[in-house]
Amino acid sequence: MHFLTKKIQEQNSDTIICFIYENNANKSETFKYLNELSNGALCEQINKYETITGKFQELFKYSINENLKALIVGLGKKENITRKKLSQAIAFATRTAKNVSKNSSIAIELIENDNCSINISEKEMAQITLTSARIGLYEFDKYINDKKTKIETIELLCNNITPDIEKGAEIGAYTSFAMKFAKDLVNESAQIVTPNYIANLAAQIAKEHKLDIKVYNKNQIKDLKMNAFLAVAQGSVNEPYFIHLTYKPENEARKKIVLIGKGITFDAGGMNIKPAASMLTMKSDMTGAASVLGIIQAIAKLKPDVEVHILSALCENMTSGSAYKQGDVLTAMNGKTIEVDNTDAEGRITLADALCYADKLNPDEVIDIATLTGAVIVALGNNITGVMGNNQKQINKFREIAENYCENTWQMPILDELKNNLKSDIADFKNTGGRNAGTSTAAWFLSNFTKSKSWLHLDIAGTAYLDKSNNETLSGPTGVMIRSIINYILA
């Protein structure tokens, strides 16, 4: 997809998206341009006939002439606007425009800052606009024969294009690419997306973006003493891989960040096999791995002065004669032992060894992203990501950035009292502790495998994949937290 910044009069699309506030007389430059082209008919339709009042996500389609259509979208009351609502309105608008436009290009106005009641820079507005626009346009039609015309170009309209706007548009473009990459990978079937497939994909990414890469096979993983990870993998005919990609800036890095993405390419639950209905979306259990692979590509293009490492322990959690069992005792890379209480709590076991590996890199910060617990869905639903960690300053900074870039988070506690939930008579701890406080208990478990003083854990089990569409995103994979992580690295 191509992203262009253009002056309003220079646009070449047949559909222009324009936004208005509810019952607000102040209209944007784009709206005024469209009204002039229509010889005042657009204003007449809105004011005289009250075709649209500007309520949130209210929509009005109007043919300016035989070659140009206007799509007017409501933002709601000006005093009630938020960044999240902006993103929702933009995604809704482009999703609609996709069905209105007859060619492969649409234009969308950059909402003017002086006509916005929230504190937002031009750079941030440009970034949010392009990222949200592509969220609205996303579809996965690889296996559908009757394909529709796709939007290949988005023109961002603004009569005063500044370097800040151009930079924001650049970040938005690469961020939206990272999200699309991750969603496409999650949408693929598990028969294709095996550990070997992702390992090969990681190698291709490293070659294309000139990144350092290490891909460890089963024997090399064994040499690393990642016996906890290997135990989860042993029930599948598809062998495990561990990937490590590295981006280094040209000049001295101001800090080193390790990103870890959970990489279970299919989760049948192991010997504690899932019910059939619960397995329907388990190809998405590698969303963390897909996310960090998307992020590292955006980082390679944006070139921040931060050294970034991405790690993922890739395997399937299957049931077979060779699968690991309840009661098994596993020894992680750092020597700590785990009694297997439930084989369907496998993600934390693979992450344990990945966190241990991260310690070897002496990072300044570690962030893991994982579809980890069903408990987080019970606690926070499908629109809020659970955030935990051991550094409150890091947590606060991340949550502020997430809010600025339209993603909902909530901090969950990690308390020492939770260790009693995982008490084992024969090992250092069990891998599960029952239903109560499941999200925080899983995070406490992970905290035993990192030495980092700035470790952040993102539980995206509820937000990574939607059964039903919300105001911003269609059902299916969401690319959640990719926006937040990229902007956190850039901050």
C-alpha cells in the first residue's frame, strides 16, 4: 500500500473522507473545498435538510460531481472527543470508503489541530490517521476466489504539510504495515504456519532488512538447556525453533530492549486437551511472535537509536504418545524446576526459557507479549490489555504511550502472596495455581525467570483476536499493542 501526503486540491482519488463535529458550525478546509466544488449544495444538504448532524460515526455519502464522492463522518461532540474515538472514526470511515470508491485510491483529511479539543500534535495526528485508516481497510482474502478491488493508495490531505506531519505519516505507515503483517500471519492456517515456517520467515526478514539473526534448532535448543521449552514441543511432529533477531543503530544505542513474543503456532492443550470449540482460534496463539516480527521490520525502517532484540520460542502444543504430562518436572535454562500441573498452561513454560535467554543479552528493558491467560478475559474483556511488570516507572510510561496511540491497558498486580498458588511439594513451583487471580499468578511465575529490573509483561489473550467486531477493528486478529510498542521504542 502507498501513503501520500498531498494538498487538498492535488488529490487524485474519487472518494474524499471528511469529518465534522456534532452541531458544530466550524468546518475544515477539506469540507469547505468540497462545498465549493458542489456550488454550496453540500452545506445545503447538511444545514437545510439535516442529512447529518455529526453524531459519532454518523455517515453521509454525497456525490460532489460525476467523478468525486464525499464521505462525511461524524466525530460526536467536540468536547467528548478522545484519541481512541478519533481512531475509531477514521477506521470506520475508511472501511466504508472501501465499498464506495470505484478505484484503488481514497483520500482522507488530516483533522486540523485547532479544530480538535484534545492536546495532540500534528505529528501524532498524522500517525494515528494513517494507522487507523489501514486498520479500517484490512481484510484477509487470500483464500477467497471472488476478490474485490483493493485500496492500494491512501492520500493524506493537508494544505500545510510540515516535516512533523511527514514524520508522523512515515511512522503511521510503517506501524500499519507491522500490524498488517502480524494479522496476515495470524490469519494463516496452522498447517502452513509451523515453527519451521516462522523460522524461515524470520531469516527472510533478517536478510531483507540487514538484521543479525540466530535460528536455533532442536539440538541447539537442548545445548542451551531450554528443557522447559523443549518439553512443551515434544508432543508434536513439527520440531521447535528458537529465533533471535537483532536491530542495531548505526551510532551508539541509548538503550537495549528485548522483545519476546509467545510463539505457540497451534495450541491443542497437550494432554490436558482443549474442548473442540476452544481450539477454533488456537492458530492465533503465536500472535506474540507475529507481533514482534512485524515490529522489528518497522524498527528497521524507522531506525531509532535503540538496540532491539526480538526472541520467540516456536513450537506446537500437541497431544501424542511423546507429549509431556501432568506431574512431569521440568528444568528451565536458569536451573529452576517446574512441576507440570496443567499442560495447557504451556505458554508461560516456553516464555520462562525465553526470559532466561534474554538475561544473557544484558538488556536495559525486557517486554514480553503473549496470549497467556483466559483469566485476563474474565477480568478485562476483549478491549483491554493486561499490563504487569516489576518497574512502575516503565509501566506508567508504557501505559501513557498506549493511551496516546489509542490502545486500552490496565495494570494488574504481581504480589509475593501469589507464590502460595504455585507451591509444589517436589519442585520450585507448579506451572498453574487454579482459577483465582490467574493472570497475576501467571505473571508471578514468569517473574522468577528474569533478572531484569525493567520487565514488562503484556497479556493479550483477550485483545489479540476478536470473535465480534468492535468500533475500530473487525473480528479476527487485531495487531494489538504493536502501535504501543513501536512508539515506546521510539520515545
